[in-house]
Amino acid sequence: MKASARSAQIAGSAALLLILTGATGCSKLKARDQLVKGVQEFKAGHYETAIDHFQQSIELDPSYTPAKTYLATAYSYQVQPMNNTPQNLAVAQKALDGFNEVLAKDPNDIDALRQLASIHRNIMQYDQSRLDELKVIQLDPKDAEANYSVGVIDFQKADKNASDLLKANKITDDLKGNAKIPPKLCTQLAGQNSALLDSSLQYLNRAVDINPNYDDAMQYLNLDWRRKADIECGNDTARKADIAKADDWVQRAMGARKANEAEKERKASGGIDMTK
């Protein structure tokens, strides 16, 4: 090949590469423009319109992770809590698919994990939500919300076990240890609830250690100790001690709630402490 022909070929290839690079760069710019428009619609609460923009952004730049995250988030905002209709589950699945795609690229994306936990909780897939929260805790042990959520899920299972047993045996729940539960049934309930309550207490206490004014966690600790009293099985001293701990957490929750309300008022007044 003559030098002039070779030079012309090289020049042609360079020109084509420049055109392709320019086209790619243009697509990326357009993708970012669609993302900005989508975010604006999202903030305005126009989720369907936002979804359209995010989808266009991804079509323009399939590797654009922020657009995928926002698309999944927009879907998640349309998921209705405690609703297992096919339509709601379909929307939830779109959100889950989006966040799982983000996690496939970065398994340590803690925000995506938190979103998964929230969606699974909203569609009442509590076991999966618990697993999601445990992954969050593994990445951030000081996440008070994740510890709280695990504790609540464990308590709710234990509470259902107790409520079902009491109802089946026509025993009115007195929330003071239900000393009238027959020994055989108490042993059965202890087998179901002992590990659940220990786990719930562990995670809820950790949530309060992280956030000393976590009044919701304190309220669940109160409930945990009341369910703990159910399974003392004839040990009246232990039952009364559990109820005393429950009552203590009620008082602590009330104090924390008052402190939180006072802090909200302080912030609303521009940070001025009106008590001084």
C-alpha cells in the first residue's frame, strides 16, 4: 500500500472514531439532561413523568447508574404499603429489579439495600426485608433504623405466636405475663418465642444505644418484655421483673418522646432555646 493511501486510510479511521466519540458524548449529555428533567418531575411528585425521563436517560446511556437508581426510586414511591394486589406487586417488582441491577454492579450500595428492605417490608415480605436489613447492618453497624427494623420484625413474629395461642385457648391477653397460661402451653410458647424475643431485644437495645432518644425502639422494648413475661412459665418472680422492665421502658419512651418534641420545637423556632 502506498504511503498516501495508508495516510488516507488512517485519516478516515480517525475521522470515524472522532464522529463515534462525538456521538457517544452527545448521547451522554442528552442522558444527563433527561436525568435532570426526571429529577425535577420526581421532586414535584410527578412520578409517571419522571419515570419516562429516567427511562429515556437509560436508553441514551445504558451504563448510567444514577438514572437506574432514580428510576427504581420512582417506582418505589408508587408502591402502596400493605397492598398485595397484582398491580401493586408489579410496580414493586420493577423497583426491586432496578435496585438489584444497581447492586449487581456494586453489592455494597447501602442506599439500594435500604430501599430493598423498605419495599419488601411494604409488600409484607418481612423475612426478606429482615435479610436486607442485616446486610445494611453488616455494612453500617451503627444504622439505628436497620437495627430497629430487625428488632420489630422479630417482635411481630413473637407477638403473633402469643396472640394466636391465647386466642385459640380463649385466654384474654392481660399484657402482664398472662400467668393463667397452662404450663404445657407456656412451654410450647417458650419454644416458639424465646429465640425471637432474645433477638428482638438485642437489636432494639442496639438501636437505642446508637440513638439514645429512639422512642419508637423503646416502646417496642416495652412490648418485648411483656411477651418475655408470657414465657416465664410459673416463675412469678421473673414474670414480675419482666413487667417492671416493660414499665421502665414505657417511662423512658415518654421521656424520649418529650425530648424529641422539644428538639423539633427548638429547630422550628430557629434554634432558640425557649427554656432558658
